[in-house]
Amino acid sequence: MVTTSKRRVSPADDSPMWRKWGPYLSDRQWGTVREDYSEHGAAWAYFPHDHARSRAYRWGEDGIGGISDDQQRLCFALALWNGVDPILKERYFGLTNNEGNHGEDVKEYYFYLDNTPTHSFMKMLYKYPQRAYPYDDLLTENRRRSRTEPEYELLDTGIFRDNRYFDIVIEYAKCTPEDILIEITAFNHGDDTAVLHLLPTLWFRNTWSWGDSSARPAIRRRGEAIVASHPELGERLLVCDRIVPLLFTENETNNQRLFGVPNLSPYVKDAFNEYVVHGRAEVVNPDGAGTKAAAHCLLAVEPGKSQAIRLRLTDALTDARDALLGTSFTNIMADRRSGANDFYARLLPPGLDEDGRLIMRQALAGLLWSKQFYYFDVQTWLREHGVDPLSRRSDSIRNLSWSHMWNSDVISMPDKWEYPWYAAWDLAFHAIPLALVDASFAKSQLELMLDEYYIHPNGQIPAYEWNFSDVNPPVHAWASLFVYEIDKQHQGRGDVRFLRESFNKLLMNFTWWVNRKDPAGQNVFEGGFLGLDNIGVFDRSAPLPMAGSLEQADGTAWMALFSQSMLQIVLELEVREPGYEGLAVQFAQHFCRIALAIEHEGLWDEEDGFFYDLLRLPDGSVTLLKTRSLVGLLPICATTVIERELLDRIPRLTERLVRFFRRFPSLATAISSLDRPGVRGRHLLAIVNEEKLRRVLSRMLDPAEFFSDYGIRSLSRSHRDHPYRFYAAGIALTVEYEPAESRSGAFGGNSNWRGPIWMPINILLIRALRQFYLFYGNTFTVECPTGSGIWMNLYQVSEEIARRLISIFRRGPDGRRAVFGGAEIFQTDPHWRDNLLFYEYFHGDDGAGIGASHQTGWTGLVAAVMPVYANVTAKQFLEEGEQAIAPAFHGTRDQR
């Protein structure tokens, strides 16, 4: 039976069946740790791009604009050929970590334009050149360039000259959870008719070649359609609106090409490449059967014109082609587009102009497109490397201590090409904007990292697959509370189950931190914090080059924020489920001891009015490492306001806290408001007092230091003319202002915290300023920018930072967007200028995008600051707190 109903599907439906199919196909599976079976962990070299078309993957799949079911059993994606490329374009190309002068980088232009939480409608754009893709040129030139030179990008090759390219638009619309409409449109921007081969491809992930008992699925021809049969999924029909050749092969490795070993079957993974590019008809199965199939559509597109093909992937096994691809297709596709528009019309703040709505919608679309099925059974992977996970073998094998880990889930990725693996602290930040558009998914992602198949039995949250034992800042509790509050504002009530279960696991993680990262028991934390990569003099994830220890101002601040977040969670739970009083006192004590330690251990420099890391040597001598960076700003972020009304609802706890602080009065000094509450009786937990806050902010808001036109820099611009040098073992270690790409090879060279603007830390600073404002109100003003003579309260300062962040993407009065830098085609061409890229970080002086180009995992946070246009006044915010902003996002749940 064919469904033709126009019944509206909710774009935000929480039902799992509507989320079974989605954009869960990675943009890159080659070069990942999961696929690395080399002796020494050389993942990039072991499985390069050149192998990807010919070699079956073990743990996942990739493709262009693809979808799959939520266990990635059946996959669909688009392959293309322009008639001159050396290979069929089945996946995006980019440089590996050692091939680029600034690390790995995708060398393609594609844009995630629209998506809904249920993936009822999805849209993306890929710009495909009509000239031969310059694979060798990109490799050669980027290898030649030094780290002081910029990346050599695809635009630089001249391949888009004279507009000789296709816009390939891929749209998906769900009629029912198992019935997916697909429309692919190719627009020719060139001056001549251009030939284009489109190969919509359907295949099964190879689950049968690895020695287990998985039954082999099958794909076969049935008339002019493709039928895929799977023991668990059942049968699916893929039908195209054109009568075209249907190609079939196996998703099996071409051992002959790669390893010189005869193939067991003549039909292998790269058959379509050989058939289309080299005309080898014998490589596809004439019997119309296999585990991979494609419809070979050959289009001749006139200049300035477009052609479209329609397909339908459905559980409706029918021969009624017209019913599947005719009028009902048109109506359903239009209905889903309309549904997506209605959904975002209710979601986006009403004060946003057209450009602001475009920015926010594409940011959220990128987050929703960046979901990926992630499969990694570490115990099995270790055994396949010949390692017994329970042995005492040395750590020469990666992730040996994580054999408990079994990941088989849809996860929000930082970037499905450059980072096609989850990173726990990235994911905590993803959850904030995700909660605006899909709170249930945001909560599930935070819970996932605390699941017994993820969190280590010792309580450590996994970092990322290159080394799960690396240490990133502990932001999970803060994110869990933030998402809880967003969801509470949307729903009118809090999800106490989510908060309680998250808290129980976070207790384990907090204990791990306290026991592992405070070796002297002095509440000063050290070791790790790879999250800020090259920000300091030393590699803080490696042993120091001399005897001694590094006490980290930011590490200690992160733990103060962790303590505050756990205290806030406990207070929220205590109101609803009494029994957490003792834990509340415990976390208040933890925070106070950390706040005192950062003062008493000498991390604050009174002369400079700034926080620094401290090097403590065995002879007892200490040295402040005076680089003015985010390390010294992060103590501001460890700031939380406790509402008087909340404490009034739990008087017994209040009595216990008062009694505790009377017994330990020195600890009470960390809660400056204990005897003198702030506005509306609020209490403030903060590392910095009013005097320190003013001194740090005078630097943070100084354009000559941190205050860029596009947000807060990661390193003071003063280090441009005054680099900081520290001598260790006769070697000068230098930190200087680098506003763009890193000029060193640390951490692969593609991540730089010595000047650029990073969205996540800016968000934490904005939150902190708002917390301070809730306590101090309008009596606390600062000069913003420093030296300008303009005085603002802290809420106004937070708004100013938010507007500067948004201006990275906004089209200015001259029509240009800072994010695109000097890329003129992006700045001036109407077919490029409104297609946004969400980079990993941004130039500290001009706002241009740098690093991973689709990292909505970080930069989708711009959506979270868009309520600055909701016209919430400082007075409203002071009276109502964060709830004042909530109406900007009310009505986001489109219930059936």
C-alpha cells in the first residue's frame, strides 16, 4: 500500500520511530582509529582516502549527503562523476594530518541548509566542479607550504573559475517513518551544457566479513526498482523516476587492487568507479544482485538550467511507480518543506531579521545534520589486534584500558569529516544549542557519555577515540544543568529523572577528578586539559621538561565550576526529592576550598591583576608563567548565583550551611554574599571578588588585549609585540600572539589557542557576566570597551560580546561576512554568500573562519546567543533571571 496522505508529521516528535532514519552516515570513515589495524597506530596512513573506494570498512560507512537507519545497516548516499575526474566522487576529499601545513582539512564545499529534529525534512548543498578535481595539486601545494603560510584551498586552485560547477541540492522528506522521499537537483552555473553522472547508491554496511555469525543481507533488481532485504530491517524498495541502468556489486574489499591478492568474487566495492570512469562493464553483476546498488542517471544540463531526479526509499513494496513518484510525491515534499518552515517560525526569536534567521537556522541545521552512527566495540577491536584486554601488556596499543567500551549509538559529532568521532567535552557544548531545537536528543547525548558502556569504571568520561584517557575540561555537569533548565523553560517542568540519573553518575566523575588531578590534596588542579591545546608554554598533557609541577589556574577554575554545578543540581533535586542535604554541604565545601586555594597558592598576581599558571619546583621556588590568556579569564566563569527563593524552600539545608560556615569561617569568605545578599536576596559563589573582577575585566574588554570586534580572543594581543619567553633546560619556550592558524606543529597544528576566538569559552564568559549581573545589578558598571568612556552594566557587556560573536556571520553594511575572510566568491557571489560555514574557531582580528569548516559542534553555539535579539531588557533579566529569555523559544514543540 502506498501512503499518499498529507497528514502533518511533527518536526519535533519524540517518538523513536520518526528518528529511526536520519543523516547518520559519516562524512569520513577512512583514517579513523576504528579502522586502524596498523602495528604502531598510524591511522591516517593505514587507511588513506585512496583505499576508501576499494576497501570495505569494519566499523562504519561514509558518503555524500547520506542517510542510514539508526544502526547503519542500510545506507543511501550520492555518487557523482563530471566526465573528467580521475575517480568517481563517492565521498569528500581532504588532507590527512601530515599532508596539510596546518593539519587535516576537508577540501570540498558543502553546506547543511535545513533539518528538523525528526529529520522529516532535510536539505543540503554540494558544489561539484565541472573541471577535473585537483587531487594532486592540493596535496603537493599544501605539503610545500610552511606553517607560516595559509592553507591552500580548493578555491585557490581556480577550479570554480567561470562558474564551471554544479550546485547539487539533496532533499529528503519523510512521508512515514519508513517511507522517505528523495529529490536531487543539479543546477549548471557554467556557460556550456555539461554532462553529469548521478549515481544514487544503496548499500549494506559490511557486517558479514568479520568472523561473526551475521547473516548476509541482499540487494536485487526487481523490474526497474532495487529491493534491499535484511534479516532485521525487512525489505525496502528504492525506485527512481527515470528508467536508467541499475548497477549491482558487493560491498567487499578489492584485494587485487590494494594488496595484490585475488578476489573471491569479481564484484567488489569499487565496481561503480571502474564501470563509470573506465567503462569496464564486466565489473558489475549482470544478474542484478549484490550488497551495493546504484541507479546510473546521465544528465546533460544546459547552462543556467537545472534537472532533478526523484527517488523513494520505502517499505511500500509496490510496482505503482506513478503513485510513488507522481503527484503525491510533489504534495508530500511541499508539505514537509512547509512543516519545517512553520517549525522554525515558532522556534526563532521574533526579533531576528532575515539574515539573523538564516544564521540561526543553518547553525541548527548543521547540528542536526552532524549526527552519526558510531560503532566501536573496543574489546573486539583489541582482540583483532592480537591483544588480550585483561593482559598486563604495555600501553603500546591504543585505548587498552577501555576494553569495557561498547559504543553503538547515534551521536552528535563535532564535524563528520574532520572529527567523525565524538569528543566528550565538545558534545557537552553541542548539547546547549541542541536543547533549543531538540531537548530530548540533547539530554540523551549527555546521558550517553555517562552510560556504563562509555564512562570508565573509575569514573573518567572518555575523551575521544585517539586516546580515551586524555583529559578534557569537566563541563558535563554544567551542560547537564544548562540543558535541564532550557528544557524546563520549554516544558514548564523539569525532567527530574534526567537530572537525578545524571547526578548519580557525575558523582563518580567528580570523585575521579578529585582523586586523580589534585595530587597534593591542596584543591589546586593540574595535568591534562588538552581542551586548550597549545595555549601555554608547556604541553600540559605531557610531562614537564623539568622536575616540578604545573598548577593550573584554568584547571582549578574548571573544578570550581564543576563543584558549583553539582551544588546547583543538588539544590534542584532537594526541592523535589528531599535527601540531598549532606551532598549540598559537601559541594559547597568543595567550591569554597578550591576558591581559597586559588588565592592562597599564588595563582593570582596582584601586580598584573590577573590569574596565571604557576610552576612549582622541587626546591620550593615558584614561577608565575605570565602569559595573559584564557587561562586567566576562566576563573571568572566559576560563578553561580543561588536564588533566595530556592533556599527559602529548603530551610533545613540553609541551617546546615550556616552552621557549617560558622564552624569554618575562613571558607565563608568564598561566598562573598553570605552576610550581605545581592539583588533580590541572591547569593553569589565566585572565585573573584568585586575588585578582582574589575581588574580582570579591564583587560578582557581592552581592544589592545582580549576584546576583538568578533568576541574574546584566546590570548592577549599584547603578546604580538611582547612575546612571553620561558627558559627550560637552556631552551627558550615562546608564546606569542597568533590570531589565525598555529605556526607550530603541536597537536597536529590545526588547533590554535594563541589568539583566535573560540565560541565555547565566549559562551561561558557571557554566562558568568550574567550571573554577576544578577547579583550586583546596575550598581556594578565597567568601561566597555576599556578606554572608550562608555560605561555598561554586566548584562549589557554580555549582550555586546554576544553581538560581536554573531557579527562573525552577519552580513555587514558592505555586504560582506567576516567568516568568509578574503574569499571573494563567498563575499560577492549570490550563489555562495548565504551558504554559511561554521568553522572551529575564528581569526582574532578579522573574524575569518579557521580550522574545521563544519564544526557546528562548537560554533552552533552562536544559536544560543541569538536571544540577544529577543529585546529582553536588563531590568527584565535582573528581575526574572534566565526565565526572561525563555519566551523567545516558547512554542518550539509542535505536538501532533
